[in-house]
Amino acid sequence: MNALQREIRNTFFQTLEDLETKKNFEIFLRDFLSEKELDDCVNRLAIAYWLKKGRSVSNIKTNLKATTTEIKFVKEKLNSIGYKLAIKLMEADEWANVWSEKIKQFTKE
């Protein structure tokens, strides 16, 4: 990668960081990626999450309509920093939602 490519890549990542909100990310990604590309990204994240939760390949294939190739690709990437970070964030959100519901139930009594 040459200096210009590095600079463009850094600008791209800075642009993503500057988007800040979920709404801005959604607007950007829906305009920047094709529907297929966006679906592929979403599906990869779902596959990774379900693999981490111990779901079987056949279960993932059936429920997510994922191919063996897609699952294999994600399995190979599952221990990479990016996937670990995404799953950690998803699990934290899941934990927060569970406790939020428990607190709501407790305060109703």
C-alpha cells in the first residue's frame, strides 16, 4: 500500500468515526453499500454471534439461510480482533437488555 492509499484509508476510517450516531451510520452504509453487501455484513455478524453461542452449523444454515462457505469464512475470522470486539459489544448490549427487563419487573412489584 502506498502513501496515498494509506491516507485515503485513514480518511475513510476517520469519516466512519465522525459519523458518531447509529442513524448516521445507517444512512451512510445504506448509501455506500449495495443491499447485498450490507446483507452480507449483517449476516456475517449474525453467524459469528451464533457460532460463539454454540449454535450448530446446520442450525445457522437453516435459520440464517447461510451457506457453508459463509460459515467457514466467519469461523476462520472468529478469533480476529474485529470479530471479538463486535461480539463483545453485542454481548454487553444483550446483558444490559436482560438486566433492564429484570429491573422493570422488580420495580413493578
